[in-house]
Amino acid sequence: MSGFAYVAFVIDVFARCIVGWRVSSSMRTDFVLDALEQALYARQPERNELIHHSDRGSQYVSIKYSERLAEAGIEPSVGSKGDSFDNGLAETNNGLYKAELIHRRGPWKTREAVELATLEWVSWFIACWNRSAIYRRPKLRQTIMSN
């Protein structure tokens, strides 16, 4: 594969679950917007209930992305410059993705091959969390909130 494949993940931090993702050959705002749209469709969150945290990547602080967050009633939050600790869950997820899939099964011939493999990895990742006690916490939260 010539060039790079960029991957964007949207993670529900409370459930520790990937709820949106996209693979692209360029780091444009549209590809991270697609991942966000997938997450919004999957979760259908209440307005003014979410905080979206990201690094300072230009696609995440773009006007178009910021406007979409505002439209969905999501409060943006951006990490401090040069600090990966405040985005630890995303950094861990990216590290697992690279170690378990990208480096292990590469070199990659096409972006489409990366995309298909990413689909399989995300499906596996979600299935693992579904079987864990950690993933079940949102159900407990719903029970506590309804009492």
C-alpha cells in the first residue's frame, strides 16, 4: 500500500466501547465526521448530556466538526498541548489496535484491506466488552437513575 491509512475511533467512555469508526487515505474533517455520525446513530444520545474529548488534531477542532458537535448538543473538550495522559483511553485503544491488528497482520496492500480488517477487529473488540462485567455498568447506571 502506498501512503497512509488513517483511522478515527469514537469511544463511549462510560461503556468503554467503540461506537463509531472510519478508515481514510487522508486526514480530512469529513472522515472523522463520518465516525461521529456513526456513533450518534448507534447511541442516539440526549442533547446536552455528552462531552466530546479529543486531541488537538486539525480535523477535530475544525469549524465543520465543532458545528456538528454543537448541533448535536455535545460539549467539546480538547486536551492540553503535548499531553497524551488526558486522552489515555483513546491512546490505549489506538495502541491495542496497532499492536493486535496493524503491526501483526501488515504490511497492507490496500486501504480497503485495512478497512475490512478494522471492521473485524472492532466487531471482536465490541464482542469482548459485551462479555465483560465492565460493559454491563451502563445497565446498572440506568437502574440507579430510574429509582
